[in-house]
Amino acid sequence: MSGQRETTTLWRPTGPVELGLVREAGWRAWPPRLPEQPIFYPVLDFTDCG
């Protein structure tokens, strides 16, 4: 590639306050994880969606 990185989309549950912080960061960074937020979230795949 010519100096460009491939884009990877990551998903995680986000509340309105956290989404506001992401917006303030120009949609380029997540705020630090709060102590009560889990590090890992359950993941669904198409077989779980019935």
C-alpha cells in the first residue's frame, strides 16, 4: 500500500456520555475505560442471531 493503513471497525457498547467524549475527540479516540466498565464484552455472531 502507498502509506495508507487498512481500516478496522471495532464495536463496543457506548452510552451517550461516552459517545459525546468520542465526538469531542474528532471520532478518532475512545476515552479511558472507567473502572466499572468491563474489559471484555460478549460477542455475537450470525449463529446467535437466529
